[in-house]
Amino acid sequence: MKMSHDLPASVEVGGVSLQLTSPVISQQKWIGQAETLRSLQACWLVLDDSDLPLSPRLVGPPGIGKTTLAMAAAVERGQPLYIYQCTSDTRPEDLLVTPVLSQSGTIAYHASPLVSAMLTDGVCVLDEGNRMSEKSWASLAPLLDHRRYVESLVAGVRIPATPGFRSCVTMNDDESTYEVPEYILSRLQPTLEIGFPERQEEMEILRYHLPFAEDELLTLTVDFLQKAHELDLEYSPRDGINIVRFALKRLAQEGNHPLALDPTWREALELVLGYEALDLDQIALERRQALGEDQSLSQLDLEGFFFKEDDPLRPGDDDDDGSLN
């Protein structure tokens, strides 16, 4: 595979010169959940000349490490890494080729991270893909099936992907996203679910990102996160890292009058996650109550809206047991 320092600055496609985006330089390490990393690598294997790589979607709550997983997989493969951050404002031309007016007054065509990966045997991570609209996804349909190309209307060219091109999509399972059309989901297979890490894995993650933090501070944070996971509250390792970082900065700030560790950690917890995070049990209780109300509504059948229980016209309430007399 080509490494980043070997990549050209531009590639000509159909008589049009496309200026390439620089790849992301990363040495990301994936900690824990080794089987998920193996599954992603399996998706990108090609077993025969007639075989094609898969473009999986990595699904999980925010801050769980979906992008880190994809970056680590690209690093393992030794391929150039490109990341495209999807948003609700992403347009098809943003995903493919953008015209830019050069200093000489001519139009230069700039390839997106996705197209740059397609042309350099690279890996492209479409980050938070379910924040994009269907119109943007439609432009990628031919890339995600056996055709493996995109059509740039702006540049007027069809751009085929090189054989080494690989891709995946990360998706948050929160509510602030679009519904991805079914014809796209059928191309983004399989689905790799990423869950919260076990205690030891979470401690290793924090130590990896915060090697300068004391164990006592890390233990306080991991204890909090593990309890949150047990209560099905979606506080993530990213949240934990931010809590520890702020606490360390506050402790360092008062060099002449050192702050106590526990109150400083609680201050960091409150400022990073909000006052309510100081009482996980109460959050979990309120969440269960809210879900219980929703479930009670969902269990009401339509008959209950139109017929009273003792109404003889209510369907299914007659005395006929179905037996033959």
C-alpha cells in the first residue's frame, strides 16, 4: 500500500485535474474489544478477484471510540487515512469535488477526503454519517455497491475507486440524526455494535490518553463511569478523559495552595457533565420513569381508544369461544 509521503498532490481523471486532500497522520491505538477490530478488518478483506470489500457501519453512543477504531484499523493496514465529518449541511458536491477559484482566475477542482481516498488506495471514515440528508447519501450509492464509482456533476467526470480503497461509516445511536434511507443501509453492511468497555479496559483507555494522571484520580473516574454503564447511562470514556483533564488543570492551577482531590474531581464532574451527574441513581430513576410512561402509552391498543371495556361492541370481547355447537 502507498504511504502518505508517496502520495501525489493531484490526479487526472477524465481529463480533469483533481487536487487531493492530505491524509490524516495518526498513530491511534485501539484498546479493548479486540474482536470488534478483527471484525472491521475482516470486512475489508478481499478473497478473490471477483470479491469486493464491505463498507460496514460502526454504531454506538457518542464518545465510545468509533472513529478511533476505524483509524486504528487503517493504521494496521498501512493505508492513507482520510476522515470526512458529516453534518446536516453536507451537500453532494462537498462529499465529492469542490470548484475553487485559483489566484490565476481559473477554476481548480479539489477532491474531498472521500474522493482522495478513492484515488490513493486509502481508507475513508465517514464520521457521524447519519447526520447527512438523503440527497447526500444518494450521491454515494454507486460507490457503495459493485460499481465503486461516483459521478461529480461539478467537475463533469466519473471517478472510479482504486482496488485498495476501503471505507466505513460511524453512526451515533442518539436522536439528533437523520433516518438513513434503506437502500443505503443495505449497502452499509454489516453493522458492528461498539459497547461500553469493561472496567480494566476503561482504565487502560484513560491511562493511554492521560499517562501523567495519578491512579487515584483515574480510579475515581472509572468508578463513576462503570456505575453509569451499569445504570444504562451513556457517559462515555471521552467524558471521563475530559473530567480528568479539567481536574488536573485545576489541581495544577493552585500550586501554592493545593486543592483537595475529591472536591476538585467533583467540581470537574459537575462542570463537564452538569450538576445532575453528581447523582447517577436519580438520573437512572427519572429515566426509568420516563420510559415507563412511554411504554404504558405504547401498550394501549386502538380498541381502548374507541370502546369501553364493558362495551358489547368491543372486538374480541364476545362470549363466543369459537367452539361449534
